[in-house]
Amino acid sequence: MRFYIIITALAVFGLSQIHMPSFATDASPHEIRVGLTMNAAGRKSVTLSSHAGLTLSSFEADVPTISIPKDTKYVVSSDNGTVIGGKSDSLTKPLGNQVTIFSGSRSETIQVLLKDGSSKKYLGALEVSTRDDHLQLINVLDMETYLRGVVSNEMQSKSPAAALEAQAICARSWAYRNLHKHGPDGFDVCDGTHCQVYGGAGSQHPTTDAAVSQTTGLVITYMNELASVMYSSDAGGVTQDYAELKGTTRHPYLTSVMDPPEIPHRCWTQRFQLNELETKLLASGIREAKGLTSIAVSKTGTGGRVLTVALIGPDGQTEIPADKLRSALGVNVIKSTLFALDVSSPGYVIFSGRGYGHGIGMCQTGARALAAAPFNYSYEQILSHYFPGTQLGVVERTGSSTASRGATSRRLLRSSVGLTR
């Protein structure tokens, strides 16, 4: 079973400089299992190679370990619930239900080539198994290496260092908090937007790597627990109050926060014909849109974010959550719930909004602006701004083996320690 110690590192945010104390850790790194789900639909075969060669180890005791020479392409396929492999599609050998693949060097990547011509590179190990007669790939690697493949995909690498460091801490906090989110699937997190976008070793960048390294082990905490951290592309100048949206006070640090007014945020408009809007809503299962004659904002929250909208028809009006409307019309179409409606043109509805994303927690656009002149915020100040009342902590692993699949404790197991400026 895996357990983690969180050592509170800051009583409050806002210190201009901190000196992290050193703590002993296990020799084994913190492990995370990432399901490689992007481009996975119908995946029955992949081709693998490594500049350092490959070692294939089956979970079946009677299947010997296989060594693949460097730069040799090896094909792994699914065949009636069994993993088979060979140096070409016609040369196949049963490998059992699951095989673990390592590069001949820890610092060398495993290259995965897919049938559609795309390819990815991964550090650590790959577990290959079958699921519904398709291949399932899981990248098993240490947490800090995983984060190097996340931060570069979640924030532009040219962003100011403090913003990238704040992003690294958010990503690390989210990952530790959400270990086993995909437990029924056999892995911790996926590599898509459902979790955090992870592009493997091929997506790493020196600036984002540095941000991960500079913040090694740092996580956001609240009341001696890992905080439930969220972030979005652009909150439009005011973040979403979580309690107002979800009707719970569990995460008081996910409150509505205003950015300085001089920070620019993206604006957008979308125009629909009323019958087009009705068709899209009905297609998404919103039956209340039948006979739609108009639409109106019925309830707004802190900062002007829309909480509910009224669908008006011949039989009266029905209120639905604004985020349900956004999902129905497309989150890349209605980019946020910070919008106004204009129905002054007969037969048309115009959405005019700001921001992009759910708007909860850290605004990445705001973080980049706060890290630059004239604000010049440190990562501590950025996180303090977006997660008021939280603390920074250092996570350490304790327990038996990183290979075990036990639960992760969210409780902090050691009291706070002081830091000097």
C-alpha cells in the first residue's frame, strides 16, 4: 500500500523566498500509472523500438523474457484476448495477457508508432495488455517525470518562469489528489483532457522541465490535506466560485477571485438561429428545448457568471444549468459561462462572453500576466491569489513498494515545520 507524507512548507503564501528543508525519501521514486487513451480507439497493434533496445517481460511464468536489439522495430498486437509480438505482423509469438516493456537504458525512451502514422516517446515502462480485444497501453513512471510531460502541454513553454512553476505545483497537486481516478481501468490517470494532458517524453521542453525541477515535491494543501486543485485556460477576469456552482462548502479556497482589471482576457461571440439552437439542444437530450421561442439568463453568480438559463417555449419556461447548456452546444463553441445573451434580432440568439474553460481555480492567462511586469508575482503569490487560505507542502512517499496498488492517504501525516526567509 502506498502512503504519502505531506510536510507543510509555508504557514501562509507570500514569502519572497523560501528555503526548503531536506527530508529523507525512499530510494524508489513516486510512481504513477498513466493510461495512454488518446488515439486508442480500435487500437489493435503498435510498433515499438528504442535506441537502447527493449526488454519484454510477460506476466506469464512460462513465457521467457525477450530482448530486442537497439533500433529494431517490434510489433505488439491483440489476438483474441492475448498479447502477441514479433518483428513483423507475420511473425508473432504469444506473450500472455500482459507484458511489461522496458528500454535498455533508464534515460532512453520507448518509441510507440501507431497504425495511423503518429508516434510518441515515453520514459519509464510500458504495460501492454488486452481490453475488449484491443490493446491497452499504460506508461508506468515516476511522478516528476510524468509532470515534465504534463506542464509542457498544459501551459505554453514560453510563459514566465513563475507561471510555469505555479502550473507545475497545480499539476502535481492534482495528480497526487487524483491517484486511482481510473482505478477500474487499471491505471491512475489518463493522458487526455479528462485528467491532465500528458504527451510523454517527446513533448518535454527545457523551460517546463525547469519549472518541475524547481518545485520538486511541492503541493498545495488545505487544513492538513491535499487541496482539490483545479485550473482553466482563461477565467475571463473572475474565477468561478465552486460553492456557488456545486452547492457545497467543501473547498472554500475555490472561491471567486478577481484579476487586476488591466490584465487582458479573451472575448468571444457566437451567433445561432433560434431553430438551430433548438435542434442542437434537443440532439443533446435537453427535451425542454422543444418549441423554443427564446432564451434568457435567469441566474448569475459572483462576477457575472451565468448559473442558470431559461428556455422559453409555448408552455412557459424551464431553467437548466448554464454548464449543461455549454456542454450541449460545445465547450469550444460556448467557451465559458461568463456570457451575456442578445435576443434583440428576431429569430437569432447571440452569445457574448469572456474567458475559456470552467473558470475554477487558477486562471492560466492570469497566472502568466501576474508573473510578468508590472506585477512580477512569484509562484507563491500566484497560488495565494487563486487559492486563498491554502498552504504549500512537500510530499514524500513512505510504505512498501511503488508497484503496489493501494490507496493514497490524503491526510497530512506530519505537523508543520518552520521556514526562514
